[in-house]
Amino acid sequence: MGRLRVMVPAVAAGLLMGSQLALADSWSDRGPVFESDRRAQEEQEAAERAANRKTYEPVVYPKYMEGGERPDFKPAVPPIVYLDRNEEPGSIIVDTQARKLYFVLPGKKAYAYPISVGRDGFTWTGTERISRIAEWPSWTPPPEMRERVPGLPVTVSGGIKNPQGARALYLGSSIYRIHGTNNDRTVGRANSSGCFRLTNEHVVHLASIAKVGAKVHVMQSYAGGVSENAPLSSIFGFLAPEPAAKPAKPEKKKAVTQKKKPAGPAPVTAQVGQPATATAVAAPSAPSPATPAVSAAEEAAAAAKEARAAAAEAAAAARAAAAQASTRQVSAQ
């Protein structure tokens, strides 16, 4: 009984520890890392930096700064994730809570870029369209930013010293942009004034596939599900039966009209006393090869007409022969 009393608290403590470990977002050398602890650590570091800045003398920059060198950053392809609902391919989804930017691909896929987002008081949501894509853009701090941070330059040309980085995607007519950064340590944090920062390698890749006019949806939290693993439906899609192929339609054969030979001329009976040569009738001439084909009815009608013409010629020849014989008989008398 005593051993049971000792085991019950130990089992409960083990279950509690197991549940806490299951809720951990990641692991480090010191053990599980929770999202709430990470956020608290970031807030503490931000507060310390703000307190330190108050002790510094304000930095005064030149009004017009040169951005410096422009190195050639190679594009880095981010990981592909899988969405559980259809989104418009080519559009961009910004999830400020997850600090991710998704470039939507066909087939419920998307590129997932880690980003930095606006700090407290500088977050926003809405839908804009990409109005411009610039390489090594210049930077002109808005007046309200220069009021908050005295000493900022009026403008900075594009280059490695420019906080806009290697590329910038302008969002409509607003002051916000999706841009690179020359300080990769800022990516993944909430420390901007409303813009979204990517590493230079990632923003170069994004700028190469995004199009002017594409929609950019900025939301506090993406309502759809996102998974790093392909759904089972796509993995076992080969087991689904293939749709039956539609039978090919038989080709219709055109009916061939056979030509009928024209009927021959009706026979002519020779009259008594008529010379044998009078019975010879010229045969109707064969149709020319160039004559177009006609229907069977038209051919029969033409043959009958020729037969009547032949009979009329034979009758005329017979009458002429009889008249000639009568003339010879009179002359003989």
C-alpha cells in the first residue's frame, strides 16, 4: 500500500511532464522550447534594447546617403508546404502571427518564407496588390518615421547599407513593402514599422516569381491549415481508378453515287423498199471527261432525250429515202 502511494504521484508527475513536452514547439540543448517562452524572451530583449537606446546619443545621418555596394545575391528556394484549401495561384498570403509569407503554387502548394512583421502598434491587415518590383530600391523614410527617429536621412540610394535590401515589392499606394534586409537576425521577429522583411536570398527568389498586379492578403492568422507533409490523398492518389476513356466516334463514310450508263437508242425498223444504208443511225457521242457528274435522274432524262432525237433522225432519213425512191421511179417511166 505504501509503495502504491509513492507510485501514484510519480505517475501523475510523469504524465504532466509528458503533456508539457508534447506542447513544446522545438527543442534545444537545454530542453523543450515553448512559443510563449520565446515570445517573452523577445519582448524582454526588445525592452532592453529600447532602454539602451535612450542612453545613446542620437545618430545623425547625412540627408542623402549612398547605399554602397550591391552584391549579387543568389536566390534561395524556401521549403514547400501544403494548404488544405484552394487559394489563387500567384497570390501571396502573409500570416503575421506565424510570421510566414506564403506564395501560392498550383495544386494547394505554397512556398513558405520566414519573415519579420510589424511590432506592437504597427501591425495591419487587408488586401493590396503588388504595384511595383524594384531591384536594390532606394529608401525614403516617411515623415512620421523621421519624427519618431530624429536624424534619419531624407533618402538612401540602393545598396548594402539600405535597410530595404536587394529587392522590394511595393504594396499598392501604401507605404508598406515586402523587402529584403541586410541584417538576417531581424527575420522571424516582430520589429518592423509595418513592412515585411525577408533575407536577401529569399526576397530575390520571391521577386523572380511574383508578378505586378498579384494580390497580397495580410491577415493576423491564416484560416486554412498548413502542413509540411503532403496529404495522404496525394501520396496514395495512384490507387484511385483511372477514368474510363471515351470510345472514339466512328467516322461517317460518304455514300458513293454510281453513274448509270445512258440507255441506247431505240431500234428503228426498216420500211419495205428502204435501202439498207438508211437504217444506219449515228450513235450518241460519249460525254466529255470534263463534264461534271450528275445525278442518276438527270442522266436518265438526258438518255431518253437523246433516244427521242435519234428516233426522229431515223424517221427523217426514212422519209427522205422513200422520197428519193419515188423520184427514181417516176424518172424511169
